[in-house]
Amino acid sequence: MLTWKDNLTPISERFNDIYFSPENGLEETKHVFIGGNDLYNRWKNLNIQNSFCILELGFGTGLNFLTAWKEYLEFKNRFRLHFISVEKFPLSREEISKALSVFSELAEIKKEFLFSYQDLIPGMNYFQFLEGKIHLSLFLGDVSIALGEISGKVDAIFLDGFAPSKNPEMWDKSVLENLKYVSKKETTLSTFTVARTVRDSLSSAGFKLEKRPGFGRKREMLIGSCSDSFLESNSKEKPWCKRAYPELQIKTAAIVGAGIAGSTLAYSLSKRGIQVFLIDPCGIAKETSGIPIAISHPHLTKIPGPISLFTLRAFRYALSFLSLFADQNFFGKTGLFHSVTEEMNSERFQKGIENHKLSEEIVFWKPIASELQNGNLLENESGIFFRNGFWTRPEFIAKKCVEQPGIEFIKGTAHHIEQNGTSWKLLIQESGREVVADSIIFCNSHSIGKLVASLFEGEEPFLIQKVRGQLISLKETEKSFCISNILCAEHYLTPSILGEHTLGSTFDEFDLNPFPRKEDTDRLLEFVQKKYPSLDFDSSCVLTEKVGLRAQTPDRLPILGPIFDPREFKKIYKEIDLPKNKNKTFPNLKTIQGLYVFGGLGSRGILSSFLGSEILASLILGEPVSVESSILESLHPARFLYRKIRK
């Protein structure tokens, strides 16, 4: 809860402290944090190649972030700005808007920020602003957890929690000492406080400190710089999950596979100034990604786990991205109602919402039919409603991504891959063309394993299986126009989009027939007739049938990250879980420079692609990653090599 001074300075009732100086919060930020870290002079330095990263403890009203944004505008065409911030008690959009209303020079920036400041979830929330020049990762939760979840190194640190006497947890020695693990040599910091306990903790963490004149009534403030680089970070990380930073500047990338994963990755890399060669024998999103309509919502589990945590983050970023990127013919936020089923029972839904601490802005339990405006279809149904569940046309989204400057599409089959000095050379089978790039990323669905295995004497480093799915398009009936939301149960039904509904999808791991089967169409029709009999769908309504062979992993999570040689992995880690090696330190296995994979998206291709592409682009370029380290570990390609040696 907030109270307000006469000049609209916000005061936290929880901490009995102000959010910023009542004299002039904007000038305070410029003095303490922008000036304290010498950002303006550092940003003029031509040595900044790709990006600059700021870490802030205490997001508050967002004043420091918006001020940094404004100061960065002069340099926006030279490098990207990453801003990581932690906030345990986030303010509402209305509170932030009111608090910042006194700073007219931030009005336009504030407007763009508040447009995206929604659908927040506990943990990491990722945003992009200024056409992808600014990246904000806002961690909602305890700072002691947040610092252990940051994957990447920062250049400057803003320490801006409430006063140590009011909020001692944020200034605890264990918290401040962990700053060294996200710092590199010459990382700077600044803060408004010169409290002795703060100085002692920062000094023991390896920061050289100096007092400077403070702002307004504060006589002194503190600045510092890291005296060394600490390579180790989260001690709980598996040794193969430690970040490997590129040894050379990445300028070119070849992506094998132009489905939704490859196309969105090409977009993310090209937005970062990388020249991309996108290679596919069939065209852009012509295989499984070419389904007429895809639906998306988070996959809620009863207890928070890797799948639910990743899909929640992917969902909210996809919403943010598509709301600005796609027009209404290719993307629609219609809301999605998921009925209770035998697998997804009411306890799982209700406990899932409770245990993930999700607000009604994201999802709520058991809406009534009148709220959802689907006629009387759901009169006796219970379930959950995702307010912003959405549909997309994946093929059109992928094609728009590939229109981004800096992407060359090559229609052909990637045939032979070999290392070429510090680069990689790839041969196109049909034309004989050689493509040379700094990095190669495999996004070619269920063909990934075979192509990658050719580099390791036939041994595949990860598990990807084919799963057959069939869906059908149905002609709108006189009664089906009443559907305004996506309806999910054992299968899903979309609202009418340009006169057609999409009904999907089957799931078959054994029969991989690539052609439509009448029995599958009949099964889908039987479902919709029993579930929603008033809609009057029958076989005469079937317009088209579509079959896709999804690429799926055994744990239903994507494979995303660097590729390891499976032979080397086994040699180094084969005894890592033996009791005798419990306290033994194993080396960090060096990645194969320039080789990455993004695949195994299963039935969540659209949902996973946008955030997954941002994650992988950051890994390739050595930038901070937009999800927690623990989630990154769940997506890591080496997880299957680890499970294999444990058997």
C-alpha cells in the first residue's frame, strides 16, 4: 500500500520509506545512478560492441529504468541496453503512472512502458522496448533467489532498495556478496547509502569503494568497482550448464530449418545485427509449422515445475511480442477456456493457480457461461479461463519474421557440415553452394538428430521423436458464430476465423502416416458433436484436413542451447553421480564453439518460439538471458547426455 506526499512522492506503508527524493527524484537518479556509474562517458566509448547490461536491486516505480532508457536514446544505434531488475513488491500500473506523472520529460517513454507492463508473473518477466533495442528482465520475488537465477554478467549495478534500516533483508551480507558472481572486472556500482554494514559487505565481495557527494539532503553516496572477475556463479548449476561466452565476435549465423523456431530465431538474431542464412528444402513454415491455426496457453501443473514455469514465461512474452508485431488477420487474443477433463481435473487446475501465485489477469477458475459469451455451450462446465489465450497463423507469422533485413532465405537441403577455421562451412545439396558462418543453429525439427550425429560418428546427443497430429478446418454453422473464445478439453475448437473453425488435434506416437486419415477426422467430429451438440457440426462441414509430424522430447521441453560432443561428455562426467565423487569438483566441459540447437518444441511451437529465440540469441552473443538459470538448465541440450550416463 502507498500513501502520497503533496508533491506526489510515493511512500511505502510496508517500509515507511519514500520511493525517491521528494526534492527531485529524476535528478536524484541521474546523480546517484547514471552519474555514479559514469554511464554517459562509458556509453560514448566505442569499445562497446554488442550490449551493455545494468542490474538494479529495487525496481520500485521504474524511475531508474526509465531514466536510463532516456539517457540511452543518444546511443541506441550503437549497442543494445539490457536492464535486469528485482522487485519483491511490484506496484500496479496505476501506481507507477501516478508516481511518474510529475516527470513530464518521461511521458512518452512511460506510455510505451505501461502498455507492456501487464500479465506479470512471479519470477522473471521479459520485455522489449524501443523496437528491440532495450531489453528488460524484471524478476518479481526475493532478491536472494533472484541473484542466483541470473544467467550472464552485468556492467553496472544500481543498489536502490529502501534504506538499510527499513529493509535490512535486501542489504544482507549474503545478498551483497552474491553480486560478485554476476559481475566482471570493472563492473561498477552505486547507491545512495554509505551505511557501514553495506560498505563492509561490498568490500568483502571484492568491490573497491569510494564515497562521493550525495544528492539533496544526503551528504554522501557510495560508488564502487569490481576488482576481479568471478567465473563461478550458482554452485547448484551442473558443470556443463555454466555459461560459455563467445571467444570471437559473432557476425554471421546459418540456421538449418525455416519452421516457426528457425524463422523466429532468424528474426531475433537479425535484430541484433547478425547476418542470417536461413536454410530449408521446403520453404518457410511449410511442414508442421504450416498448420492453418495454432492456439496457445500456458501448461499449468499442480506444483510449479519446468514445463509450467517455462510456458508461463513464454506465454506472456509471446503476447507482448505478437501484440505489436502481428496484425489481426494473423493473431487474436480471444481468451481460452479449458474445461475440466480426466487428466486436467479441478484440483490440478485450482491448486495450479494457487501454487503458481497467478493473478486473475492471467487465469481464473470456473467462469460462468454469461461471462464468456459462448451462448449456452458451457452452462454446466467448470474449468479455467486464460483471459489472453490466443490463436495465430504460424506460416504468416514466420514469413513476416523472415522479411526482417539481414535474413537471406536459401531453399535447399543442408547436406555436409564441417569446421572451417574459426567458422563453419555448410554445403547445400541441390545447388552445391557453400555457406560459411560463425555459428550454425539446428532448428530442423525431427531431422536434427541425424544431421548433428554426422558430426559425432553417428551418435545423437539428444532425444527427439516424431509425434503425428491431425486437425481439421470446419465451415462455420448458423449456431457456431456464438463461440467467442477458444474452447479446450480433450481437443480444442477455435472461434470462427474468416468463416472457419479449427478443430484439433490428435496425438499418435506410433502411426506416423503423413497423410490424413478418415478415422482421425471421424474421431474429431465425434468429440465436437458430443461436447458441443448445439453447434450442428457434421461431415459436410469439413473443409480441409492437415497432418503434421511434431518433434517432441521425452520430457516435453524444448532443446535449446550449445551442443556438446557426446563422447567427451561421457568421458568427463560418467562417474559424476557416484557416492565417492559427491564432493569432487568436475570441470566445465567446453562447448563446441558456434554450434547450437533449438528444437523439440512439440505441440507448443508458437508458444515456445518467441522467448526461446530470445534466449538462444542471448546465449550465442554472450548476453544476459531472459529466464532463470534453473529454467535454462531444464532446456539444456546436455540433459539427455546426463540422463544417459546415469542409467
